[in-house]
Amino acid sequence: MMMLDSIDELLSHIKEVQSDVIELSNESLMKMSNYMEKNELEIDEEIATALQYQDIITQQLSATIEAIESMQKSIEVFSHAYKNDESLVSQNMNKLKEKLSATLQEAKDKKSRFSGKITDETIDDEIEFF
């Protein structure tokens, strides 16, 4: 899941940059407002539109941050499920390996018994005759 980790890190970086831009935009808006108030400037339609653009930019960046957070939550849920599934698959593979090894050992024991060879571990009453 290294790819999803990289994507998550990239999304975190983008979110951080966007938060910084929102902060700068808000500071810029405050400085312009303070300047206009201090110099008793009237706000005409163009300035009002420019100030609205600042607000729109902030809203758009906030919406993008929300989308990124939603994507990151989905990645987190998927990664958690994948890790759990991976662990479950690994456990089941180990169980399967143990069962296959036991079956192989039993097959080898039967081959040895059926060939008439008796090992120290084989007891006489375990030999099967047809």
C-alpha cells in the first residue's frame, strides 16, 4: 500500500498549502479593509467585487480541503481493511501450509508403510495390508 501512502502524503501537503493560502488571503483582506478604513476610502463596485473574490477563493479552497479530507478518510478505511484482510489471508495461508504439510507427511508415512518399510516411529499395528 506504499502507493496509497504516497498519495495520502501528497494530499496532506496540498491541504497544508491550501490552508496557508487561505490564511494569506484572509490576512490580505484584513489589511485591505484596514487600509480603506484608515484612509476613509469609499468602496466602489470594483473593490467590492475584488473583496468578494477573496471570499470566493477562500470558500473554494475550503471546499477542496474538505474533499481532500474525505479522500484521506476513504484511503484510511481502505488501508485499515486491507491490512486486516492481509493479516487474515496470511493467517489462513499459514493454516493451509500446516494442513498441507501434515497431509504431505501423512502421505509420505503411508507410502513408507505401504512399501513394507517400518521405521522406528511406525508401530506394527499401523501397517495396513490389502
